[in-house]
Amino acid sequence: MTRSPQTPLPGPKERRRLREAKSLTQAEVATKVGVTRETVRSWESGRTTPRGRKRETYAKLLTEPASSEAGVTTRQEQSAPALVGAATGPGGYAAGSPRPAPLPGTAPGPLPADGLTPAQAFDALYAFCAPALVRQTYLLTGRRELARESVERAFQQAWHNWPEVAMDRDPAGWVRATAHEYALSPWHRLRPRHRQPEPPPADAADRALLDALLTLPPVHRRTLLLYDGVGLDLPETAAETEASTPAAANRLLHARESLATRLPDLAVPDVLHRRLAELASTERLRAAKPRTVRWGGERRAERWTRAAIAFTVLLIGATTLTLRTAPDHYEAPLAPGETVHGLPPRSAPGPLSDEQLRLRAKLKSETVNGPERLVPDDR
């Protein structure tokens, strides 16, 4: 009995690329093929391979051209306002409801890397991510200047560690995580210019949404924005926020409940996704030029290097001076004086007695040279 040849299937990396090119989540592929989302993830990672009819359905889903309806949906999504960040992949919607498609600027695109210098590759990554990251960081902090500064510092750190960032599987995620951590740092409260509030958005609905976001704890705010705004799935959100998947799910639920309590219209995830995009797009936030960011990062690194060298020289000079002026041998310290107890007190001089007076008179009456010389008797 001969076995029929299996349906040709692309490699694991190509499977994921084809899925993302069709704007499909892992959950949507799992529903169409009839498997679980974890199975689709194992197919894309190469741990397992589909067989039989599931293999045929999966290969047809990945390789068949997109329909006209899908093209209309894509054009509708592109007409929506761009939100923030560059996600590694849309991922699945883990709450049991359909995941809203990531808005333009959130899905990753292939960045050209062949034949580019490190500066050109950095500029391409900056142009791809910086405008969206500034808007995203503004939603996290509610401050325009802090949003720009956070993105610039994140890209400066990326340029300082460019070999590591260039080899990372998701360079945009690396920069996004760095910008979020800098923006949500509690040390900004001590800065004088951050103690005064900035002008709120002009629209009343936007002001209400921004105020509701800023009332959330920072970790809940970040989880909500990554999941409902950027389009990461729950495991990726948990990994970026350095939490477990159940903890990230709890944070997301609490954040949604808090927003729904203050703004009941945002109880639906699709509406929340759209309102976050609208709030981010209304603010005219511009990022600096990539060359300026690179130059600023290099200048900052140069200043820190000079400060470290100056501190090292000062420390060496202080150590040398101490070695020269310090005593080179041990001198025992003098013991402190001690009070002697138990002795009778000294008596004060008083009047002389009769016997002492007679003795004094006798001594005074004798010659100063003493008695006369005694002559020996010859007898």
C-alpha cells in the first residue's frame, strides 16, 4: 500500500510571516484549522508539524491569495488613526473574544538590513518606531516632553548597545520596553519641571479618557496599553511587563473594570482600542531626527566617560596623598591619668603645741655650723 505524498508546507519562520502578512492572529488560524492556539504556536516554532487534513487546511490558509473582502478590511484598518509601538506579532486574543486587528504602525514590517551601515540600520528602526512610540508614551505619562525624552533616551541606549539590539529578534520591542521603563520611573516626580501639570487635551472626551488612564497604577496602565492598544497577545504582554501570564491577565481585567467604572462606553474592547488610537492621534507629537538622537547619545556617553575618568583620577590622587601623609609606624597612645582613691586627705597646718614650740626655740638657739668639734680623749 502506497502513501499519498504530503501537502508541501513552508518552514516555521515562513509560516509566521505568511500569517502576519494576512493580518491573522494565532487564535483565528486555530479556529479555521480546528486546533488550539498552542498547537498553532508549536507549528510556527517548529516543535511540531501538522498532518493529514489539518496540514492541507493549514497550508491552503497560508498560501492562498487574500480575498477581496480581506483587502477591503485591510483598507479600512489603514484608514484608522495610527496608535503606538511596533509589535512583534498581533498574537491571539486570550480573553475568549475576538482580538481587534492592530492599527497601522503597530504590526511589524521587514526592516532592510542587507548592505546597511549600523547608522543607516538605526535610522531605519528609528523612522519605523519613534513616531508611534512617542504617542504611546504620552498615553502612559500624560506628558508630552517626557514622552519625547523617554523615546530619545531609549534610542540612545539602543545605539549605545547596537550590536545587541541589532541581533535581537524584536528590536522594536527592545526599544519599546526601554522607553516604557524610563517613562514610568518614579524618580521623575523629584524633577522640578515635572511637578507642574501640562495642558490637557482640548476635547472633553479625550481629557476624560486620559484622566482615567492616569488614575490606573503604572503596571496596569502599561498592561492595558500593550494589550488593547499595541496589539500584543497576553503571553507577550506578560513577558514585556516581567510578569506571569495569570498576573498580566488580572492586571488587564482590573484596568478594564476601572476604566469601565469611570467611562461605561469603554467596556467593549473594540471601543477602547479605537478610543486609545483617537486619543494618541489627536496630539501632535513629533520625534527628533535620528541623527540628532545618535549625536546626543554619543555626546552623553562621552560626558559620562570623561566624568568616570576624572573621578578615577581624583580617587587615585586622594589615595596617593593618604599614603604619603599617613604615619608609617605605630605609636602607642599615652594612657590617660587615673585618680587614686583611699588616701587620707592632707591636713592643713594648725597652731604648734608647747613641745613643738620648745623644740623650735632650741633649734634656733644653736649655732648654724653645729656644735663644737669633739676632741678625742687620749686616755
